Amino acid sequence: MENQGTSGFRRAGGNYVGDGCVRWVKDRARGLLGIGLPNTGYNKYGLAGASAYWDLLPRHGYQRGGEPAKNSLAVWEETIVSVGGTYKYRHVAYVEEVQGDNIVLSQGGMPSSRHTWGGHVGVQHATFHKSQMDGTSIARKFLGYVYLREKPIPPISPAPPVQRYDVNQLASQHGQTVSDGDLNRLH
């Protein structure tokens, strides 16, 4: 049976309990963006799973960075629970939205069926503050974001203040009246 999820997202089964964080982001990227993410391979610890996406995806043309963006992956160095006696599997979540300093994530691999979103068991959909990304709220040792679309546009720096001149004062200093064309030559 095939479950109809959120935003036209479809996946057979829909159970992401336990080890489903990679399966979730792969299915989410395919469902929302039509992108087929590669298999993860192995990380520097010799473990398969989310751990390898941080190093692997840039080799497939995806950029990494420190600013959240919609339709990017958030990647952590370690899980918050021991899996097979290690925390080195890392964790990956899908960035659904960015609202100022808040990031809306969906993440598979949740430990029980009490986490269900859009009909998908083992999936949490929640909002986190940027400060929670590098702590123990989600996973440990936040690495950053892998951009599935394009890198977010950096905030525009405010323009320098415009310097205003008193035309009458400038004219009196130079002993003449100032016409539109002469004003530029006075500087």
C-alpha cells in the first residue's frame, strides 16, 4: 500500500522508525524536488548511513555551509543515542522552512510510532531555534547544511549612510552660487 504524505510526497510503507533518517531525506528530496540522492557509502569511521552525506554530497556537486536554507539537509557528527555501541553514525534531517532564527525540520529515524507526521511513522516535524542545532536537542556536533537547491543568499549589508551637503554653505565657501552641474565639481 502506498501512503499519500504531505505536499504530494509519496512513499511505499511510510515507516521510518529507528534507522530511517537517511531513507527519510532521500524520499523527501525525491518527493519534493525530484532529486535522487546517492547511497551514503561509508564515513570516516567505516560506518554506513547519514554519517557519509557530509563528505559525499559535495563530490556530487552540492554545496555545504553554515546558514540554513529551505530544502537543505542538516547534518550532525554524532547521534544522541548509542546505535550498536557507537554514536558515530551521525544524523541527517530535512530543512522544511526557515523562519528567521527558527528552522522547521522533518527527520526520520525517530524511536517510536508516537512520532508520526503526514501519515509517516517515525518522522518528527518540529521547529528548532538555531541555537539548538549544535547541542543535544537533536544530535551532537552539528556540521552544517548541504544545499539541495542553491546556497542561501547572504544577508545584504546595510548601505553606507548617504552624505548630505548644505548647498548654501558650499556655495558661500566657494564664493559662488551652485547650479546642478557645478555641485559635483565642488567635492
